[in-house]
Amino acid sequence: MMNPLAVLGDVKAEPFRPFRIHMASGKTYDVRHPEMVRVGKTNLLVFSFVGEQPEVFDEWQSVSLMHMESVSHLESSVTS
């Protein structure tokens, strides 16, 4: 289980570093922009976006913090 504050630390990092969420089921979610995820007390909302506009999302997944195993950083960095 992941702590919401630990995930929030990755979301609010300056500069932001893209990261991958690893679930106990083996599923992964890539977060390439800080606006792709919202952190709650017990879950995350992970958004996937249409094109290059982070204001318009295509779909979202609710991800349980209880079933998260880890977060790892991806290779490329993103500048705001």
C-alpha cells in the first residue's frame, strides 16, 4: 500500500519527473504530466489525454492506493 503523501510528492516534484505506478496485479499506469493524476485519501484518479492538451481527457481509471506496490521514475523529464 502506498501513502497518498508519497505519491503527491512525485506529482508535485519540481521539476516534474514522469513516473510509472506499479499495481499488485501487474498492471502499470504511466504518469507523464502532473495533470494526469489526482491524489485522494484512498485512491488515485489516473487520466489519459487526447493529443497534447492536458485539459481534455479521454478516459480515467480509479486506482486503489491499497493495491499499489511501487512508483518508479521513467527515463525522460518534463519541463513546465
